[in-house]
Amino acid sequence: MSDKTTGEPHEFQAEVSRILHLMVHSVYSEKEVFLRELISNASDACDKLRYLSLTNPDLIGEESAFRIHVSVDKDMRVIRVSDNGVGMSREELIDNLGTIAKSGTGQFLEQLSGDTAHDSQLIGQFGVGFYAAFMVADRVDVISRKAGEDAVSSWSSQGEGTFEVGEVDTADDLLDGRGTTITLHMRDGEDEFLDPFRLQGIIKTYSDHVAIPIYVEDVAAETSEEEEAKDNSPVNSANALWARSKSDITADQYKEFYHHVGHVFDDPSMTIHYKAEGRHEYSVLLFVPTERPMDLFDPQRQTRVKLYVKKVFITDDAHLLPGYLRFVRGIVDSEDMPLNISREMLQNNPIVTSIRNALTKRVLNELKKQSEKDADAFAKTWDTFGPVLKEGLYEDFERQETLLDIARFKTTQGDELRSLKDYVADMKENQTAIYYIQGDDPAAVARSPQLEGYQARGLEVLLLSDPVDAFWTANVPGYEGKPFKSVAQGAADLDLLPKEDKDDTDKDATPSDDSAIDAFIALLKTSLEGAVADVQRSDRLTDSPVCLVAGEGALNPYMERMLAASKGGETGDLLVTRTLEINPDHALIKALAAKAKDGVSEDLEDAAHLLLDQARIIEGESVVDTADFAARMVKVLSRSV
């Protein structure tokens, strides 16, 4: 790197310093990945400039051969990685190298535990790329010149909290006077990476698939003409992996290409590689990750499939898959589109539309095939990406049936995930609906009193705990002719379904007094006027005294809570549409009903409000007036002792 620089100091974000510290202390199990990451970034830079040059050939001038150059100087203890790609301006150096994934840094740091194994996996998901250089280097210098601009800018850091940005007087250290050169000043003890043959081996292992030729040079070596000619040959094969036959590609090559194209570190759980021929011709190489990408729940729902045309990179923003498949990584290479197609033209391009439809169908079919042939593997896939796939249930009506076939659910049947096909096959005689209940936590939902009547009859209920469940259940009519029905909404309709024989020795066998129950219901309606829509006897309760139920045409309770939370308010105002159901066979209700025959009393007034608060608490909600709740509880306890 040239010494003719002027440096202006900047501070990293505090989070960046912490991440760099983790990497320096060997969070990665294999330090050699630093070279893979730098080469991957260099390849991307060349791809971007190749695309820009289609409409502006002057950006590359007479020198159009893209390449990546790795040089090692053992005497100076430096490694340089250079490319003649698009380069970066001063502002881009600050933005790209001074912040690690600025949109997700906070989320990333929240998950750091201090446990090396856990944090290693997490950083791998995060994809820190360039910063892997600090695992082997105690200082990293970068000079870059953006294609089409005159200024040459520099960036330098020791990875200890600050970096400097300045200007360079000359572009001599850049390939063809443009692009980026990264200089790594190697740490003591990292001598193995100062061996050019070691670097060649790393490139062969991790970057052989990179479509840009990669050259390695030993600066300090004296070479003969024969050896120099050999050095002028690229280390990698520089063939587009997706254009090769599947039989010629090893599992390791697929894995390394996945790391390259997805900028991730986990292994793919599924690989989809094929060539489409017919009306449109294109090659496809897609991967389903094992781990959740860090941007999986980004509100922009950006898909991550790169579009190439005749092996020329066009964009990674072509929306080749719907948002609910945004976890898929990979490339599509079209032979039919014009090379000069713009990103704006892509939105209405009929070829893109055709590819998108075919691609979506293929990915869903592969997921369905995995669900049918390898239930254990698919259970892991669904556990990781099910909440995202379920977005398609309410936004992709055309493929709704396929998505319902793929979907898996936790149910009251047991711990294993269940398909809707299995659910319908096991439905009870006279059962007319697929029952479900929603909440924030499946374990808490499984203890809901609203389930009691269904469990007493051996009816299976889906336990839904993802926020997206509130949306698709309201928009999907049913499955195989069976409608979806919330157990916390509307009438229970359990009259035609007999209870299973169970030991009821602990239950109060004394029949309830209908007139007393009616009097108590009247008292509850008066006492709770304005707090609930109605008070009714319950067919769904067997063990609990009360529960809250939404009306048939009202929003389901979980949706109500989500709406209240989105507005930053409490749920109390929304719950006036709910009905309080009481269990006439419960000992507490019988005792209170017996007192109600004697008329309204302060005890019964307090009991009415406490019963409502109990119903709210057991559903995971907060009481509307905590001070009132506490005062009533104190009075009741005082009278009982």
C-alpha cells in the first residue's frame, strides 16, 4: 500500500469492536476462510462492474478482462488481494467497512452469549465477510478507486476500535488503475498463510468455482521464464458451477459455492440444481439453508437469488421468488434475456414472470418431496422456516393448496409435528372442522382452559404460536373441505361428539342448580357490564371455572392482542367484544351461584371481577386495573381467614 496517504480517524461502532475481538480470538474453527471471504467480495465487485459496463463501456476502458490477484511477500509479512472490479468511493469505504451489516448489528449483538461454540455459529449466520481478515492480520489497509471516478481513497485499521480514511496520490497499487487492493499485515504465528502454495490450496478448496480467474504471485521469489509462465495461469478453474453437469460436481463444491453466493457459513440442507429448456432456457442452482439467515425477518422481505444473463451478473434484486421463500439462496442464469436489461425492465419482463412461477413451483415441490421422503429432515426445515413459509398461505392463493400440504403443526396429539393430511385422516366421527388455538407460546397454549372440552372428547387441536398464524387462519377457507375453526371463538358445537370415558372421581358429581346458575349469570352480566359482551354457560370447559371466548364474527382473541400491541395500547378496550363463559359444573361456580340466589352482595361483586381477571391472566393477558385487582384479592383473602 502506498505511504502517500492522509488519514482521518473514525471510530467503529462499539458493536463492531466486539465482533472483531471475537474473531481475533478464533471464533472461527478454520482461519483460512479469510481468503475465501476476500475473494468472494472481489468476485462480487467484478460482477457489478461487468453489469454496469453493459450500458457504460467507458467504465472499463480498453482493459475488460476481469481478474483477482493474490500476492504474498514473506519478507514483508503481507498478503495483498486485488481486483479490477467496481471499486469504492471514500463514502462507500466508510459505509461498507466501518459498519458490519448496519441494519442487523443490534439484533446480532443481542444474541451473543459469550459461549465460543454458540457465537461461532451465530457469526457464521451473520456473514461478516471482510472482517474475517482480522483473524490473521493485526492491520488491514485498503485502497480503492471507484470505476468512473478519479479519486483514490484509503481505509486502514488495526481492528481495535478505530479506522482511518484518507486519500492516496497514486493508483499504482490497483489493477488497471481501478478496483480495490486489500493489504493484510500478518500477525505473528500466522506464517502458514505466507506460503503461496498454501494460498493456492485454499483457493482450490474454497474458490475454484469463482467465475473470475484468480492468480497467485510470490513477490519475493526469483522465478525462471518457465515458472513465470506457469504463474500466469489462474489457480481456479473459473467455470460457472451452475453450467456444469451435476455428475461432475462434488458435495463439497456445492457447499463452497453456497457459502460464496449466500455469504453464509452453515451447510445447505437442500440443493436444487437443474437446467430448464423449452420456451425459455435457464440454469438454476438454489440452496435451502440449515440455519436462519440474520435478515430472515427483515421488514423488506428481500429475496436473495442472483440473476445472471449468459453468465453475466445482472442483479440480486430481481424478485425471482416470492417473499415467503426469501430464505432460499442461489442463482438463475438466463439464456433468453438481453444483456442490457435494466433492473426497472425486470419488473414487467414476461421471461422473469415465467421463471418466477416455475422457480416457485419447483422449490415448493422439492420441499413437499422432502416432507414425504424424509420426515426428520423436513421437520428441521419446517422448524427453521415454517413461520416464513406460512406467509404464503394468505398471500399466494394460487399455491395455497401446496403450502397446506407442506405445512406442519404442533398439536394436542403429542410432541411430533403433524400434517393436515394426517389430521384429517384421524378426525373423529361427526367432527366437521379442523380445530386450532392461538397464542404466544405453544406450551402455554396447550394449557388453555378453552381446550378442555375438546380434549375430553379426544379431539386434536392445532397449537399455533407464530404471529403469522393470526393472518392465514383468517384467510384460508379450509383443507380438503374441512374449515378451520378457533376453539376460542364462537359456539363450541360439541353436542354430537361424546366425551371419552375417563376417571372423574375427583370431580364434584352434585348436579348444578339451574336456577342458581341463571341468577349468577344475571349477576355477572350486571357486574361486568361494559367489560364483556355477554356471560354464558360453557360447553367447552371441564376443569376450569371460566374462560373468555370471541364472538363468531369477531376478531379472534390472538389477533385482538396483536392489534392492541401494534397500537402501543392495552387489550382492555378490545376485549369488550368477548364473552365470559362459566363452567356450571365447577365447584366454585356452584358455590357462588348458591349465594347469588340470596341476591347481590359485595362478595359476589368482587368474585365477578376476579373471575374475569383470572380468565384474562390464564390467556397470557394482563388485568386492566392492577390496583383494583389487588384490592379485591386482599378483601377476599381477608374474609376467608
